[in-house]
Amino acid sequence: DSPYVAQALETFDELVAHAGELARNGAPPRAAAFLEKVSGFGRSELDAQRRRLHAINGGHLTVLPPDTIDVEYEIIPLQISDGCTGGCAFCKFNDGIGFRVRDPENVRTQVSELKSFFGEDLINYNAVVLGQNDALAAGAHAIDFAARLAYEELRVAESYHDGSFLYIFGGAHTLLDADDELFEALDNLPFGNIFINVGLESPHEDTLQLLGKPQSAADVRRAFEKIRHANRDFNKLNISCNFVVGDDLPRAHVDAVRELLSSADTRMTKGCAYISPLENAASPRLTRNDFTSIKLAAKMPVFLYLVQRL
């Protein structure tokens, strides 16, 4: 409903139309070929592409890992699981279907169709997201199979962009259940950088109960400690964590987050923390104040979680 959004969309429509005019009116051959492709990707074609991509994946990524901002959200989505094992009451991205792992044939079909879907554009991608919201729970075998297949078939190493990136979500309980065999399997993948994002939400007991998160404050602190050690002990792993803020949460929650991230033994050379405002429950002013107080005290990088979906 915003007039600014409407104006941006209208400007995009004008840009697409103008590209077509330039392609037909004397542009050099290579530029004309490019502009002609641009002119064919107006809003209706982009919507058709969206529907095709969701059909290939058998759904959509309800939320992208925040670390994908490092590749400007330019990722290839591959669904190896559906749903989440957490069942947190506050979560807006849980579709209520529980959790299941996709079979290898489904993953193989997705990769084949993704290869066709991206086509010549594959050269512009060097990052893959294994979905959905708790893909880490799929286990070492399923992750290893899907990641290696995607790396080879989608020619990630041939991208114009430097490096190769794999992104995965995991829950606090999933991380606690993970053993070194899983971390070693991830660290041995051909991708140059392996990012795992874990929702910890709060190290404060009353807040966890308000959020309906099925972990204790002690679990969250143990998970944070495990993140710290994994980032230190494995070369490619880079594990980040999320904490929420909101006007209706106890003020002791922000104090607990600040204390956890500022404790003497948390300084990390890898990993970061994201602060995620709860939808419709966090005023901009209070969010800025809480974020600033946490960031200034923390001994690791702290960023706002800008939620994106695909």
C-alpha cells in the first residue's frame, strides 16, 4: 500500500520497457542481446519464474539464513528436508507439518531441474542453501549427499564469483545433538565456506517460556559454548546464532543476552550473533536501544537480522 513501493514497481516496469526499446533501436549487437533478455523479465515473467522454482523445490524457503546477506541473497535453494524439529510457539516460519527428510531421488530430481532452471545463469551463482528450517537435523549422510551433488552438478566452483558457500539452518537442540562426525562431514565438503545459523533466541528462562521455545536457558548456554568450540576447532565451519528482542519480553532477557555475548571467553575469530525483532512486538526505538547496548558490549560481531524469503 505504500506509495514509495508502488513508485518503485512502476519504475521497474519502465526500466524493463526501456530496455526493450534500446534493444530495438541501434544498440550494439551484444548489448542488444542482453537488453532484449532484460525486456523479457517483467513482473509477469518473474512471477512465472517464482512459481516454477517453487514447483521444483516442492515449496519455498520460508526464510533465508541471515548469513546469505554476504552473497547478497543470490543463492540456489535445494530442499533436503521439510519443516522444523523445534515447534517454537513464537515462530512465524513453521508451517506446522513437523519434520521430514527428503529421499535421495527427490534431491537428485531437484538438482537436475535446478540446473535446467538456472541454465546459463549458473555462472553467476556460488552459493547453495540446503532447506528447509532445520536442515542440520537431516544428518551427515543426507547433507553430504545433497551438498556434493549440488556442488558438482550446479558447477559451483566455476562461478564468476570467488569462493563457494553452503548455508544451513539448525535448531539449538539439533546442534546439541550433533556430534563431531557431523561437523567433520561438513568440514570435509568441497565448499570453501560452510555457514550454519542456529536460533538460540534467549539465555533467559522466563523469556524462553514466553516464546514457547522447547529449551532451557542452560541448553541455550551449552549450545552457545558448542558454537564457540566448533568455530574454533573446524576450518570451514562458521556458525552464527540468533537472539530475539521485543517490547513484551522481560528486560532481564536483554541483560542476559548482553552478558552472554560479553563474557570474557566468548571472543571469536569466526561466527556472529543476529538480533531479530519479533514481528509486531518490537518498537523501532526500543529495538535500536537494545541492539546498540548488546552490540557495544559483545565480543563478537552483532548484526540485525533482516528477514528474507525465497
